Amino acid sequence: MEGELLLLSSMIFLLPVVCGCPERCRCHSPSNFVDCSRQDLAEVPSDLPPQTLTLHLQDNQIRQLPASAFKSVPQLTTLNLYNNSLSNLTSGVFHGLQHLRVLNLTQNSLHSLESRLFHSLPQLRELDLSSNNISHLPTSLGEPWENLTVFAIQQNQLQQLDRALLESMPRVRHLFLKDNLWKCNCHLLSLKLWLETFIYKGGITDSIICASPDTWKGKDLLKIPHELYQPCPFPSPDLQSSQVQQLGAAHRAVPRPPESHSSGERDHWGCEIKPKPRPASLRHAMATIVIAGVVCGIVCLMMLAAAIYGCTYAAITAQYHGGRLAQINEPAKTEGKELFDSSTA
């Protein structure tokens, strides 16, 4: 009896090893799902089943991910790293995940992202970077994301976002940007124009609430008229002349502030939105057109009235003169008839 119990306990102990499931994880073989969440893990388990499609590692204490951290699960399609302690991601951490579609990095401690971080994820469709400390996103994160449809970066420290990054996502349909430190100055105008086109084409996004400057603090970026934005000033004169020429071709020159101002005041003058600019007013143009139309209409009516009056006057005058002529001719005819009658007699 004791031997049978020993054999049974040995089989139970060896069962996870035979099935290839890590000791502190739960595996569901039919769906190739591995759940290692809430296990206080400090690193990714090394003995993950190679056929794993979905891997949950949320609510752990993982601080770093080595290069090719998931090379043992090349078929992975969904990776959840929510609520860990990741502060930095090396460029090769996701190497080998050619089939990954969903990546959740929400609620970590990421500060920035390398430009080639996601270049090995050609099939990525959903990327969630919310609730981190990201203050800057590069212009490009690898090759164009032809398949990305959901991009979320809410609750970070972003002040600006280059539209070139969004233009590398031609199929994105859901874009989440709220709760950042958006600085609504001249540099954010291109993002505003891109978002207006994105919404017009059916895209879904949340609000971008300005955190600065004070003029627009608390305002929705999309509700600020773009006429209130001024072109960004030229960079400092120490840049190469070729760069200045390229910028001059792209932007209209803006007068510089007086030299007596401090450098901080010049930067503030050049980049902040002017609350009282003098742009071309469509309202004034429409008013001018309406007034011109009214004046032309009045002139036309006056000309028509003058024409009717002239025609009426001419007709009355002709009728009057015709009557007088008939009256003059009638006595002449009578006198002639009497002369004719008397001569006959």
C-alpha cells in the first residue's frame, strides 16, 4: 500500500515536468494557454511550453527582460505583462515573436522606448503602453506597422507626439491619448490636423486635454481653432545653413522678438500660442460677400424701377400726344368736307 502511494505521489510530482508546464504556472493544453499571473515572479519562466499561444505574466515583480526573453515560445500570439516593474526594454527583447498580435505593457515604469524595439513584431495588431512614465516617443518604432489597429498611450508624461509615428500606422482605428501632459503650442498643430483627418475617416480617439500653456490649460486640443496657431520660429542661428533653408521652405517666416528680451522670453514668445492673433477671418469674408450681394441687389432693383418708370412715362406721353394730334386733325377734316360740299352745290 505504501509503495502504491509513493508511486502515485511521484507521478503527481512529475506530471508538470512531463506536461512541460512551469512549476508556478497553470497550463491549459487544448488552447495552449499559460497563466503565470500573481506569482511574485522576478523573471520569465525558462521552461514554458514551446507551443504556447497565450502567455499571462501580469501582476508579478519582473524588472528586466533579457534579449530574446521569449525565444522558447515562437508561436506566441498574446503577451500580457500588465502591472510589473519594467523600467527599460532592450531592442532585442521581443526577437523571434513573428506571430505576436497583442502586447500589453500597461502599468509598468517605462520611461522611453528605443526606435527599433518592435521591429521584430510584423503581425502586431494591439499595443497598449498606458499608465507608464513615457515622456518621449521616437518618430519611428521600426518598420511601418501595416497591421496595427489599436494604439494606446494614455496616462503617461507625453508633451508632444510626432505625426510621423502615427503615419506609420496606416490601419490604426483606435487611438487612445488622454491623460498626458500635452503642451498645446505650435509643435502640436500637425498632430491636431492629423487627428481631424483621422476622425473624418472613421477613426476613434479620446480627448487631448491641454496641460499647458495657461492660455489653453484644460481645453480640448481638437476644439481650439487652428487659426489661433502661429508657425514655429526658426531654430537658433548656430544651426547649419542647409537646415535653416529646409525649415524655411516648410514654414512661413515669423518676426523675432526684440533682442532685449531674455532667452526664456524669446522661447515663450516663439512657441506658445498667441491668444489674440490676426488670422484671415472667414466670418469677415462672408460678411463682405453678403453686403456686396445686398448692395448689388438694391442697385439692380433701382435700375429695374427706373426702366419700368421710363417705359410707363414713354407710353403715357405717346398716348397723350396721339390724342392731341387726333383732336387737331378732326377740325381740319370737317372744314375740308364743308368746302367740298359747297363747291359741289
